[in-house]
Amino acid sequence: MTSQPANIFDINENLSQSAFMQRCLHLAELGSGHTAPNPMVGAVLVHNGKIIGEGYHEVYGGPHAEVNCLSSVKIDDRPLIPQSTLYVSLEPCVHHGKTPPCTDLIIREKIPRVVIGCRDPFKEVNGKGIEKLIAHGVNVDNPVLEELAKEKNKRFFTFHQLKRPYIVLKWAESSNHKIGGRSGEKIKISNDYSNRLVHKWRSEEAGILIGTETALQDNPELTNRLWTGKNPIRIVLDKELRLPDDLNIFDGKVPTIILNRKKEMQSGELLFKKINGEQTDIPSILTSLHSLHVLSILVEGGAKLLKSFIDSELWDEIRIITNTEMIIEDGIPSPDFKNAKHLKTENFTSDRISYYRNIHSIRV
């Protein structure tokens, strides 16, 4: 028996859906570093194959992608809204948060069809937005480019499904795999190009985490001053509160969390967070950060802190900057890790940057 050929109109329709959803995902990316703990979302409004409106979630607490999309429609095109299709990379919200439900807006504007990239994992939404639209007569297509849509919000999905932040481990090492000198002196390993890239990484994550020794030895600012965008929340694991208050992390310029086992209090931008009684293991740290709505963290600690995450098998990405021209004779070895899939390698003059994904981390 021969199979029937696919309907050419169905093929064209699928191609159009993919193209418009790709545009949603490109728009969503423009919100990177600004929307946490909310997801990145893009939306386009299409009439007869032509985009007449588009928008994205620009900043946490601000209008959602659907609102910005419909607001962008020109006055002359507004009568076309009830005859158009709305494409959105994530299921429209159905609850009152910082803003009203986007499902209510879609229904009020009489949009007859909505195409969704993937469902929202947040318990207040998860499927309820789709159900409400269908109940009000809206034709819903879901999912479209689901894997790409989930990958775009891998931090958001990890946070809600695993109840912890998305974790990126980062370190710089010499060509012979040393992360620093044993005597404790500060060694500049990565070059200026890589340093700027690291500051870009910082702008993309909700928080940046270091341990006590790194804070004492390096006295870092933990900002993304070499890039643009919002600074990450500074997070320091200081179990016994040994750090002096003249360090840069206590300058009050950026929200800062001190994880410890002695006290819990807040003063201005500084929060002392007591970790689960006497427990200061990695799962307890992540539980505390989840309770504080920290969507993702970039771990820039020393070898001990990095090894603790690796040994706990609690990491999602590893990014290693290798200075291919440097040798540290008597140094601290870089952490060993396993269960990693190599994603890509980049070169910035003398530095080689390798990216890995944990094969056991959530498949989004």
C-alpha cells in the first residue's frame, strides 16, 4: 500500500508556524538578563501571513510579551486583530501576578487563534492558560518548536521543575590544568577578551556565588562592569561569618546575600540568610536560594566550592577558560568532572573556552 502524499497546504502551514515561532524566540532573547525570575517570552501577531505586531517581555515587573505585541499594532491595523493569529513562545499566563492575566487580554481582543511554543511549568499557569483560551472559543495550537522554546527558558524550567536554580560552574585554568597557585597569591589567568565575556555571562544569570576564601583572597566586586545590563545578586558562602566588612562585597552597591549558619537579618541591600540550621551542604544552599527566587547562579568560587557542586552532581553547565600559553608549576589542580557532554569550543587569542552540559541535568 502506498502512502498518500502530504497536503501541500499543511506543509506550508507548518513552515509558517515554525518561522513565526522562530521570530518569537529571537524576540524573547532580547529580554536576557532582565526578566528573572520570570521567563523570557516573545510574541508576534500575524494577519494573512504578515506580522502586524510584535513584542517581548522586556523587564521583570513590566508588561508581558503579549501586551507589548498588541500595543505595537498600528492604529490602522487594529481592526485586523480579531482576524489574526497570535504566536507566543510560552503559554500565556492566567493568574494575577505583577501584571493582569494575558489570557484575559487575548479574549478581550477577540483573537481567534493562538499558537504556543510550550506550556508554562509554573504551577499557577501550567496548562490553565491553554484551557481558559479553549473554553472561550480560541483555537489553540500547541506545542510548536517545543524543544527550542524550552531550551530558551532552561533556567525557568529548572527552577520550577527541580526546585533549585540553574547552575553554571566557571573557572579559568592554565594549560597544565591548574586553577591557581598553592601559595594563595592571585594569578591572572584569563585574558582581557575572556574577562569581558565572563562579565557578559554574569549579566545573564540571576546570581553569582563564591566562597569565603575567594572573597578573602581576591576581594572581588562580582559585578558585570565590563558589560551592559543588570548586575547579578552577589552570593557568598561564609559559614562562620569570618569576612571583614571592608570587602567590596559589602559596599552596598549591589544586592548581596551572605549564606551562613549563625544569623538571619537584612540591612539595606545586604541579606544574611541562615541555611537550614547547621546544614551547609549544597542541596541546602540551593533550597535557600530557591526560596529567595534566585533563578540561576554562576559559580565562580575556588576549587573547593566547585568540587562540592560537582561531587553533589548538582550542576547544569561547566564553562572552562584555558590559557593555552600559561603553565603553573606548583598549583591547585582544576576540578575533575564526569557525565558531561561537550557543547562547543571558542578561542579568544591565547584563551580556549570549552562549554559542557551535564547529561543528567533536566532535559528541557
